[in-house]
Amino acid sequence: MSPPMSAASFLAALKGEGLTVVEVGDWRHHNRNHKGAWGPVNGVMIHHTVTRGSAATVRICRDGHPDLPGPLCHGVITKDGHVHLVGYGRANHAGLGDDDVLRAVIAEKALPHDNEANTDGNSRFYGFECENLGDGEDPWPAAQLAAIEKAAAAVCRHHGWTERSVIGHLEWQPGKIDPKGFTMSWLRGRVRDRLK
């Protein structure tokens, strides 16, 4: 459990992990903090966007849509492996999830099955939306998968967390399927190896 890092530290952590970072508008001050606290933070949540096209994906994740105002994450990881920073602070990405899962993330233990949605995740997780249709057929290019690994590891490294602080939206909120196309156990293995 940690206070969120500063926006400058977040940017430095991502670049320090070897990522190509694109700063989108006034991302450092674009957030939903007026809706509630951001922090203490406990982990990193990975999503897929159900979109096609990098420019449109970044725009949607920054601005949101009529039913859900942006930002919808902190960083958008496009198929070319670039991380587009669209917000910093509370973001509409995690929604309500399972308090048992949160306790497991905090303790860095194996995750229980998510079976309720009773806890605000927007205050507790960094969020990365990853450009993919989420249909199980849209490919995940190697550069994008490497960037997802590096982005998750960058946050974990800064906070001194292990790979067990990295979860998928599908592990947090019942009914969610993202990210689809790779397993979170596979991703956590890659993050673990990177953090060694």
C-alpha cells in the first residue's frame, strides 16, 4: 500500500524501463479526482480496449464516452508498443470489484475468484488500456506485449511490489473478460523475470 507516485516519477519510471512514451495533452492534470480519492495504490490493472486504430483508441481513452467520462486509464498501450499517457490521478478504468481480490493484491498472494463487486478499484489501481478488439482473434504484437510487461514492471519496481500486484480486469470484476488473448499468469511470469 503506497501513495501514488507523482506524474513526473511515473513518466520517469516508464522511460527508465525502456518504453517509448507519448504525452497526450495536459495528461498530468486530467483525472476524476473530484469524484473521490486516488490512493493509496495497491497494484496495476491491465485491460483491452475493444477498439481498432491507435489514434481513435487514444482519443476514446482520454476523452471517454457519454456513459463514462475520461480518462479511462493512465496509459494506452498501442499495437506498436508505445505508451500514450492520457491521465494521471483517479481514472474510470477499474470500477467496483472484489474486496477479497484487493486483500490478496495487498498481501501479494494468489488471487481468489472474483465473485462480488463491492470495492472501488479506481482509487486503488494504476490502469493500462491495451489496444485490442478483445475477441480472441485480434493479434497481440510482440512489441505491444513487451510494452505491457515493461509498463507493469515499471510501476512495480517504483513501489517495491512483486508481480502479484499486477492483475487483469477479469480478475477484479465479475463478468469482465479483459485482457483476452493472453493469460495474466503468463504476464505475471514475464514481470517477475523482468524484476529480477
